[in-house]
Amino acid sequence: DEPAYTWKSADVRISPQRMQVAHDIIKSEDPDREIITNHGPVNLISTLKEYNSSTDLVAVDVYPIVPHGIVPSYALFDDGLQGDLLNPYMSQVGEYIDKMKIVVDNSKPIFAVLQGFSWEMLKPEKERDSSMILYPSYDESRFMVYNAIVHGANGILIWGTNYTPQPSKFITDLYTVTRELGEMQEVLASQSTVSNIELKYHEMGYSVDVGVEFITKEVNGRIYLITVNSDKNPVKVTFLGLKGLKSAKVLKENRSLIIKEDSLTDEFISFGVHIYELN
């Protein structure tokens, strides 16, 4: 877990050489045992690449739901954030998946380790500020999951639920998201398909930065369009190039849309998710 990461230091915690020795010992005794190495959302790509030969899968933990004004503690920088990219929003999840794809040269599976806790709850009970206890909402957890998937994550892990009171609204919301992933498993585990879909944005009074990101899947003759709005602002967008398709069922939203002239128009809230089953 996070071998290259030492808080507030450039020194690696466990050297690539030591990791390789451990890898070789494990494989000599249990050659079919999969080894997963989780990296923090820090360090140079060149540094992380040195660990590739000692692992079968690579993960990255990204926990971006942090209340403004929190007193920084272990793993939080002085600005109160865990990640170190320019993007302070939860769409950074996808950016770190992209980073890991470069680290492994697209040669190993990549897992996203996502937030199952409140940062304030990691502190000893006597040091906690109740006003700083903030958990991801249902919409935030769902966005982070699908943002990772759209960027190519092969698996999702949730860390920190042992620090979270159970039962709680957050756990109920989180289980709702993970049940959806279970229901979507056949679709999500399938290969992404190549599509000719193009996007046309409609004026909403905001700039479009990253905008809507998407992947397509085809399972049992049905096409699934998985989309996320990775902007902090709402967007209205038309998907062009849906040739031969007539309608779209929006999963988990109890609504359907008509596809007209090979195009589909819909609106997204900030960091919104829509999953379309195209017919």
C-alpha cells in the first residue's frame, strides 16, 4: 500500500527493490496469487513506474470529498486536499486513472480506491470537530465510481468504511451505488466499443471545461452509453451519430428519451451521471 508515498517527504517508504524481493518470494510459493499495489495520488510517473515489475494490478486511492476549513492531518496537504493535481474537484478521480494508465503503459489492470469515510472521522475522537464531518453524498459516490469507469478503471474498491458508523445514511447510499454496480456487472465487465458519437453543447451561460465524458458498451445486442459530466457547472448536450437507434432508456432515472435524426439531447447537473440503454 502506497510504497512510494511518505507524507511530507520525497523519500519512498518502501523501495522498488524491496518490493521486487517480496514479489519474488510470494510468486515462488504461490505463482497464481495476484499482487495488487496501491499508489497514493502523488509522486512522479517515473517513480511509480519502478514498481511495475513487482505487481500484477495497480490501484490509486483518491478521496476528494473534504470540507472547506478542515485542519490538515495525515495525508492532507496544507490546502486541505489529498490530491496534488490542479483539479480540486471530484472529477480528479478520472485524471488519476489516466495517470495510472501512463504509469503501467496500459499493460496492467487499474483499480480505483474510492472514499468510504469522512476525513474528520480518521482523527482520534477527542480531536474531532463535528462541523467538519462530511461524507460523500449518493450523487458524489455515484459520480466518482462512473468517472473512474469512463476513464478506464477495471475495478472499484471502497476504503475506510471501518471508520464510518453503521448503519448510517452514507452507508445506505453507498450500498445503493454498489448494488447498481452489481446489477451492471455484465455491462461494465465487457469491452468498451468504438463509437462515432460526437457532442454538441448548448449555451447554458457557462464555459465548458472537460464537459461530458463517455464510453459505450454492447451486451446481448443492446448498446449502453455511460456518461458523466466532469464539469462543476450544468451542461446541455446533444449526442450525434446514433444512427439506426430510436430510443434511450435512462437507467435508474425512470425515464426514456426519443432519438430523433440520429441524435439525443439531455441535460446534466454538475458532476451528473446518465446511463442510457439505446434501442
